[in-house]
Amino acid sequence: MDGSSSIQLLSDGAVKFDGGVLFGQIPKGIWQEWMVPDRRNRVKLGLNCLLVTIGSKNYLVDTGGGQKLSSSERDLYGLTGSSLITSLRNHGLTPQDIDGVILSSLQFEHTGGCTKRDRKGDLVPSFPKATYYVQKSAFDEAMYPNERNVGSFVQDDFYPLDQKGVLKLLDGDTQIVPGIQVRKTGGPSIGHQICLITHGGEWVAYLGDLIPTHFHLQLPCISSNDKSPEETLNSKRSIMMEAASDGWLLIFSHGTDSKSGYLELRNGRSHLRRIDLSH
């Protein structure tokens, strides 16, 4: 493996979540000025995935919502048609070209594209040559969720990977390969992790649900779905300070108009200098 690398932001379409849930304690009178809700109080979010190429190897970070949910479930969440495979093909790649898939969590909007149904109707890995990486604690929770979190996981997304022996369970901060590492943050879900990539002499951070949109750079802005809001708050504060100090390029998993950028601190307030990685 040589040291050359590239990153590319991909899209699997969009999803809609209740705005009140997404923005937690932030009053609707404020957040509706940021994102306009539909008649069902839902706001539109991106399903952003990251393609990382290091040498001759290709890695995906998250896989979007996929195509397996029923029509009623797709309507509930406003899921558009899955476009991740098309996005890959636009970059000259097929699913067989993916060597690794890194999952920030096992919540369905991040893992739906991990598996698909073959011609017989059986569930198989969408990326047949890939190893899939997730925290063991995330897998344990997703296999046995409590009543509050059961709707967040779809076992068809990840259990077949474990059965096929292609799911690698991690225990804390881990280097996947030279140039790609994960950092366990917890907060949004048990075992939530962000992905850090070295590229062109800088760090690139895919933030998952820890900071899903640039609006969530505001420290009090935390989803009411988060498993441990205080843990989210502490992790956000620490990572934002590190990102601003060291010049990280931030990737927002659910960003729409602002999907990536550099965090700058001015007079004690954070500002995002937006960068477009979609071309």
C-alpha cells in the first residue's frame, strides 16, 4: 500500500426526522429558522457517506439507508431512493472494489446499505470483499436494544455480516489501516465512533451522529434521541476544541447545504468555513 490518498463525499439520498427530536432542547421557534419542517414536523437530512482511497484500497464510512425498508417505513422517514451504488459508479467503482466499511453506529440510517437481498431473496453483504468495522459495544446494544432504542436498529443490516464472518468488532480507539482510525465517543448511542483520516497533511473527521449537522456545532444542540446527552456534550466540546486547534476538516453525516468545512473560533464563538467535497 503506497501513501497516496483521496477522499470523496458520497450521497445515499435523504431522510426525514422529526425536528423536535433532532434539535432536542432547542425551541421550535429557533430551529425552524434553520430548517423548515414539513407538515409532519420533519426536516430533511442528508445521508452522507465518505469514500476514502489509500493506495489501491477503498474504504467507505457509513452506507446510508439502503433499499430494504418497506414502503410504509420509507414513507415514515421520507427516504428517497438509495443512491450510494450510483455515487460509487460515478467515481469508477463497483461494490466489489470496496475493501472496508467503517460504521459510526448501527442505527439504520447509517447501516441500511450494508446488506442487500440476492436473487433468491437471501440477505448478503452489499460489498462482498469488504470487512465491516464497528464497536463491539455498539453491536451488543443493537442485537439486544431496550424499549427506548428498539426502533433505531434493523438487524437485517448487520446480523448477516456477523453470520458471514465479515464483521470485525472493535474495542475502543483503533487504527483500521495506516491513515484511518476510529475514536470511540459514545453519546448518541453506545459504542458510537467517529472516523479520522489523514489526507494531504491534515486530519479529516467524519462525525457521525455526534455532530450530525453544522447546526449541532452549537454545544446545547443535542438530539433527544441520544443515549447519553451529557456524554455527547463532553465529547463534542473536546473534539471541537481539537478540531479548531489542529485545523481538522469536518464531515457532517446528515448535512444538507453545509456538509463539510473547517471550524474556526473567533472571539470565543465557533464559525464554519464551508468546503464543498461533492465534486
